[in-house]
Amino acid sequence: MKKDNKATVFLNATESDDGNSANNYGVDPLNLGGGLWPPYNY
């Protein structure tokens, strides 16, 4: 039986490209536009 290897990745905006920079939670989610993709807030 073949085993599928799968992973989930969560991306988050940061304040700079430094590896130790703080997260920027002020960015609006992508689904607030007209297409609603992804369809729900996450």
C-alpha cells in the first residue's frame, strides 16, 4: 500500500525579511476580496 506524505504550511506576514522579525497581524486576509478564496476566515 502506498503511503501519501502530506504537510500543511501556514504562512504569516512579518515586519521584515530578518529571520527574527516580529509577525505582522495587521494584514487583512486574502479572502476579504470579491472572489472569497479561501472561502472562510482562517
